[in-house]
Amino acid sequence: MLAQAAPTSTPALTVSTTAVNLNPAQQQVVTVTGATPPLQLTLDRKIVLVGADPNGASVTITATQATGTDLLHVSDANGASVDIAIHVAFNAGTIVAQTTLTVTGDPAQPEWLAQEVTDWVTRLTQAMPGAQVTIGIVSRPPAPLAPGGTAVFVVPVQIAGNGQYFDQSGSTTVTAQNTPLPPFLPGLLFYDDDPEHVSQDGVLFRGSVSLAAPARLYYYHDDLADPRRLVVALRSSSQDPTSVQLIEATAGPNIDVMQVGDSVSKRFLLTKTQHEGVILDLSGDLPYMMTDLPMTARQLVAGTADLRVLSGGPIDVTVLAVSPGVEPRTLLDGPVLPGDGHHRTGVFSIAGFGSESLSFSAGGPDAMTVIGDTDPTPANVDPSADGRDYGDYGVLHTIDLTLANPSAVQAAAYAFVQPLAGPARGTFLLDGNVVDIGCVRVPSRYQITAFQLLPGQTSHVVLQTMTDGGSFYPIRLGVTATAPVPSAPPVTAPDGCFPKPQAPAGQ
């Protein structure tokens, strides 16, 4: 009886990886083990190019510009086989490993600095269309950053490809440097509130800032119907490197116009007082999108920005209305859109405007001033232009209060605000401390703060405020010995900003 031969088994065929991820035009070599040459390679969809080593030791996979998935079947002369899954796609975006953020501040407060770092990393993180960027929480530093100081932040970044791209995960290390610079007051105001209701894409305002003339931009716009973005672009007019200091506050989008107007005033007052800003390096061929705020029907956005050219320049400042998906740079050189007939636009001289002094003496008359009236008002740089800034929008009012008590007993004094034209909100800084009075309407005097004046005492207090967009001006500010209304009434109260109709008596 003859013995039967034992069955033979096909040697195992293995590869260094069974899944290959490639960017377009990228190449990867996969090591093959246990193969008997020659290798046979078969693709399901043929979106990549493949080649086999003559010795059966490797397979080279080269991506073309096509994206998608494929399956590579690898087999050898003995019939052993293995499959390799292939995915060709772009990365969802690019995460910058390290960067430097140059700021100013006397000092830079922790909350503001953490937000600027977040915004900086958001701006630097480039994502593909449809990819989603998530910036991790930036912890506030334990103390303010003094001029000349440095702080380092490690910011987690995720870019989700949503199945279309390869997800990216990493972090950006930001070195924040506080550069000592003296404060500045702009002599020019770029006032942009015309047309207030935006109905089409295009240029809303255009101005130029030179090395010798810092400027403030104030814009205030809402969207009429279709969704749009409010974009502010900075572009150097010179091929030489240009450095710019930017101190900025924005608010919105929101349909509550008074809330937007009050928020941007409050944020700018605090930021400007601390001299908190960023220093940007601009190149002549690449505009810098300073602001990009979305808005839908009836939503309002507003912003205030002080700009100082430190070297190079001049720079062009352009405010744009841009539909979703439209590249703002394609609109930069277009004509300025027609206004709405209210002439709330132009370039105005504000050097020295808004600065005044009031003196109050216990036992004497009230000390008062009116701001936001039609006279005086900032002068248009172009005397022939019909633009005007009634209401002093964008103006920082600084009032130096001298409070004296010549008597031998303690005396009380009260700083007050009095609306003169309808509902108004207001934020005030008293020696850097914020006081928000809420919304007032009837022409009563409402308390901002109270002072207790010691016998024979004379003191100085600096009161600062800005006109809130959406509020009705003028208003009266002053100091009195008579106690004003201590606080703003509820909005819906009979004397509130927006009282509800009262039912007739007996009903």
C-alpha cells in the first residue's frame, strides 16, 4: 500500500500595512513579506498608480490628483494574496506649529490676552472648504502681561475633515510679546454708517491712514435681507514692509441695536484705556482681513478701531459687505456703494474734540455739559462734503472733573446723565472703573456715581464715555448737589425706555 503525499499549504503573504492614506501626488512604499515573485497587482477603481518590486519585496503606490478610495489586490506566483485599502484625500487643513503675537498693553489684561491668542490661532489655522476648526480653551495667564513681558500659550487645535479630508490634530505654540509703546489719540475719524441697511455686496467705506496721522474707524451696519458678512480689510499702499498698531472692539450680530451699540462702546473704552492692541506686519500684495462678522436679516454689527502706522505705509482701510462664499479681495477695488441719504459718513477731524473740563464747588451751581448735539460736532475734513457726525459717533469724550468743598462740613456731590432726545444707554469710565447706567428715556437726571467731599477737599476725577449706536442723543452730563434718580427704571416701566401700554383705570 502506497503512502499518500501530505497536502501542501500556500505560504502566508503579509504587508507592512493594509491601509494607506495619501495626499494627491504623494507616494508610499509598502513592504511585502513571504511573496514568491512575480507579484500581480489589481486595483478596483484605479485612482492611484502602483508598481511591484521585481523581487516581490515591495509595492509602490503613487497618488494622482484624483481623490477617493480604492482597493489594491496583491497576489504572488503561488496564489497567496493580501488586500491594501487606499484612501486619497487632502488634509483637512494646516496647523501652524509656532507663532509670535506682538501686543501692546499697560498692562495687557489676562482675559483680553487669552482672547487675542484664540483669535490669532483661529486666523492662522487654514482649513479646507467644509472642514471644521475647533480651537481649544486658552487659559488666562495668572497675571497681567506688563510692557516688555512675554507669555507662552500652547493652544490645542482640531480640524475635522467630515469624511472628505483627513482629520488634523495638533497644537500651536504662541509666544505673546508685549511691546512698550506710548498711547496715542487719533486725529481723524472714519465714520461709516451710510448706508445703514446693507442690501448688496460692495465697498461701504474707504480711507487711508498715514504714518503722520493715526485714525479711528467707526462702523455701524445692519443686513437688510440676504445673509452677508461685514469685512474690514487693511492693505499697505507701499511695497516696503509696513507695521501697524491696532486697538479694536466689535459687537454683534444682534437685532437689538442698542445692545450692540452699548457693547462696542464699553469694550472699546476698556481696551483703549489699557492701550491693549496688536501689532501687525502688512505686505503690499496681501490684504489683512481685520474683521469678518456674519449677519443675517435685521442683524446689526458695529466696531471701533484705532489705527496707527508705526513704519512704512500708508495703509488703505476698506469696509466691505460680502455675501457668503465670495472672496472679499475681489471687491476691494470696486466703487463705494451709494448711501441712504442720511449722510452719516466721511472723514472728520477729532483732534482735541471731546476733551473738556468741568468744575463743581459744594454750595455752588451745578456743573454741566451736553454731548452729542448738532453743534458743536466734528468738522468734515472736506468742507465741500455733505457728510456729518451729528451725535459724535466714534468720539471719545473725556471730561476732567474738579470737585471742591470749601466748607467746613462734609458735602455730597453726584455725577449724573440726563437723556434729552429719547431712549439712551450709556457706559462711563470713572478713573478707569466701569459704570453702566442701563437704558433711560425721560429727561430726568440719573446717577452715575456719588462723591463724598471732605471739608476743604479738592479732587480731580476723569470721566470718559462714547456715544452708543442705537441710542438717541444729545445727553447732558454734569455734577450736582441734589441726589438724582439712583438707577434706571425697568425697561417696560411707565418711565422706562420702552413702556408697555397701561390699561385704563377700573379695568
